[in-house]
Amino acid sequence: MSDNEAALARAVLIHGPLSRRELTTRLGLSPASLTRLAKPLLDSGLLVELDDVADGSIGRPSRPLDIAPNSGSFIGMKLTGDGLYAVRTDIRADSLAEHERPIPDRDPDAVVGEVAAAVAALGAEGLVGVGLGLGGNVRDGVVRYAPFLGWGEVDLGARLERAIGVPVTVENDLVALTEAERWFGAGRGLPGFITITIGAGVGYGLVVGGEVVRTLDAIVGTGGHIPLDPYGPLCSEGHRGCAQAMLSSGSIAAQVSAALGRPVDYAETLRLAAAGEPAARAVVAGAGTALGRMIALAANLSLQADVVLAGEGIGLFALAEAEVRDAIRAGRAADAADVVIHVDETGFRAWARGAAAVAIQAAMARMQGTR
């Protein structure tokens, strides 16, 4: 597949189905060039023509192009310190099936075995690729450093490919989630946006000029320690009122547990806040203010006004939206662009879908230069 054919396939995958008129405009092609580029993709079965539709142009109705629905499936996985959450998806990262399993042993070989078992549980028939996302420094399939697993310099991608028998893409989980939002989610079609995730940790990702920023700082969790409240609690590294201390699910639950004098988890904390319990409501409101400050700061420094909120702890936003928006307004110049918030409410599925998305991207890249 040539570079131009690959660009056509990507456009149809991300934005399709698209009429030929829409494609010529989007890609800057003449109708004849589009026909020439589309032919081998149609002949190979990667693209299909849909039924005629009227697109407003003069002449015969257009036959939109789309990705073939039988283009194979993908599996995306989110690996945590104690568990694995996996989804089987189609080529647009839409979930077809889900599977969860514990990780009782963090030894790399044991984890590879659990990943292979998850693939078997979801089914390997028609599987084109597997993606796995985890928190830490990941480069070219090698986990350089993953503190929650105690790993360093583990060539996880190669081990998994030997065990599973299909191409595997290993990526930092925040980068993978941001890629999924860029190609298939709330960020699709946006030239730039911010991703902020809330859950066991706090993540910050950035898209500029249509590309995900992939510097070292983007994958080591620097966004989690942005100071947000000088009077807030301490995080595990001793930073007072940083994003991790104010917004991580564990810290929020710990604050409410201390106030109530009994242990509560994050889910119960949100239920109590929704019911109006004073201590839980106060902690959640404070977290909402902190989140608004983080959004305003990120928008001010990145010059991006679109924000995608995601992660397994994102239920906080629905309870503290007023505090979030008040803090955003307080932290932005009066004539700055309005911040637009896009909420991905799929929780853990968003992380696994992100891993599937990078596997899909890798599969598309492999097609270039091949016939």
C-alpha cells in the first residue's frame, strides 16, 4: 500500500463512511486520482462501496466508501498492578466482548501467561493484532520502567508475540487512550486537545497539530504532580495538594474515610456525595475545584481549549461539574476561548479501547509498503 493509499484508508477508517466528493475535498485529490487510489483498496476488500446516496452534488448519486466490516478484530488490554481488563473490538475499536482476570503474580512470564489466557477467552479467530497499555515508560514494546509492577527493561512485546502468535503493540496507557480519543473518540476531527484521566492515578495527555505528544515527560506521569491546592493533602511522594493528592480515587476515598472514621472505597464515596453526606460532598466538591484548576492551567499553557475527561474515576465530574466549571472560569482570561469538555464515561473500557486503538494503528502502518 502506497502512502497515498494509506492516507485514503485512514481517512475512511477514522471519518467514514465518506462520499467520494467528501474524500476529494478532505485529501486534496482530483476525482480521477481518488478513483485510481481506491481501486486496489476495493479489490483487496479493505474498502467497500455502500449503497447510493444523494450528497447534494449534480449528477448521479454517490456511493460512499467505508472500511469493510469483516476487516478483522483486535484485542486491547489495560494492565494494572493486580488485574487485566480486556476488550475485543472491531477495526474502529468498538467493543464486541469484554474479559477481566486477576494478576496474582507480577513476574513477567506469569503476566504473559495471563495475557495469553485473556486472548484465548476472547477468541483468537480473525484476530489481527493485540494492544496492551500500562502505566510507565514504554518504548518500542520494551517496558523500560513500570513502578507498579516492579519491572525494568522487560521486552514485553516480543514475549507476548511469541506466546500469542499475532503482532502485539505495547504502549503507555495514557498515550494509547489519547490515541483512541484522537482516532475514534471525542477528539476525532479536532486539531488539538487535552486528555485528563482520573482513577488510581491522574494522567495528562496532549494532542497538537493532529498528533499525540510522545516526549518522555508525556509517559512518566508529570501531570500527576501539578500543584493545585496549597492546603490539600499530601501525595505518596510528599507533594501537598498536587493533582495526585486531590484527584486520585485512593486519595479521595482516604479523605472521606478519615472524616467518617471508617473505611470507604471510591464507589461508596461517590454514592455518599450524591446522597448529600456532608463530608463526602465537601471532599468531592474540593476535588471538582482542583480538577477545574488543572483544566484551566492545562488549557492556558497548551493553548488548547478542548478537553477530554476519561478514566475509571470520571464519575467525579457528574457530581462536581459546577465546581469544575467555576474553577475553569476563575483560572482563564475573560476573553480566552471557551473550554469545551468532552466526557468519556466508559471507565476501564476506555483504557482497554485505547490499547486496541494502537494495535489498529500498527496494523494500518504494516499495510504501507505491502501489496
